[in-house]
Amino acid sequence: MGDEAWLGGKLEVYAPLVMPAAHALTQAIVDLQKHATGLSDEELAARPNGAPSAAFHLRHIAGSIDRLLTYSRGEQLDDAQFAALAAETAADANLNAAELTRRAVAEINNALEVLKNADSNDLFEERFVGRRRLLTNVFGLLFHIAEHTARHVGQVVTTAAIVRQREN
């Protein structure tokens, strides 16, 4: 594989329709493990210019994937998922960067497993998101997992670079 997952060619276990999402999620794992795992507790919690912390983004990656996969199965969120959503912005001294990264990567791997097993015949089945039951489909949810994760991984990478630069 090259520097970017999508340059590594075809991922044999993924259908062509979902392969771009698999590439993005595979890259997300590489980037998180490279940039987030070694953050100190102070760097993890830092909010440069009031921006969300790397800890928030790592929690949000894991939580949002879990929630979006729930919707992709045609289910609604449970109380534990709502509690996890509320806790994404909390400071938690009991978790370090390696643990938050491990949790985010585990959820990314869950999404990759769903993509691997996605039936092309089911991708456009209707699904509903949230209390307002906004209409989408399985494909839209799976694609959104990949693009939303990539956005937040980018924020982790940028925040990590900023907070580490302050120390040098």
C-alpha cells in the first residue's frame, strides 16, 4: 500500500460500490494511529482557540459510527447511545489517547466489517435517522460514516499538530 489507502488498489473483500468508503476508513485508521495515539493528556484535552479537543473528536468518531450503524440496521438509538452522545464533550481524566484511539479504531473496524458484508441488493433500502425520522438509505448511511469519520480524523490530525507545535 502507498502513502494513501486509495492508492493501494482494489480491496478484494469489498464490493466496488463501497470500496471508496472502505479506502477512506482504512486511511482513517492509519492517520489516527500515527497522529493520535501518542498525545499527552494535556494535548488530548487542549482546545486551541476554543476549537474542540482531540479527545472530543476521538469520542465523536467512535460514537457517531455506532449511531450511524444502528440506523443502517433500521434501528433507533437506545438510552446508552444517547448517554454516550452527551458524554462526547466531557473531560474524562480516566482515558488516555491510546485508549480513545483504540475505541475509535474499533468502531471504524466495525464499519469496515459492515461494508465487507454489505449486500448490493440492500444498499438502497430506506432507513430513518433520528427522532424526526429523516429519510435516507443504507448506502447513504455507510457513505456518511466514511466521509464524516474522515472529517473528524482530519480535525484530530490538525489539532494534534497545533498542540504539539506549542510545546516546541
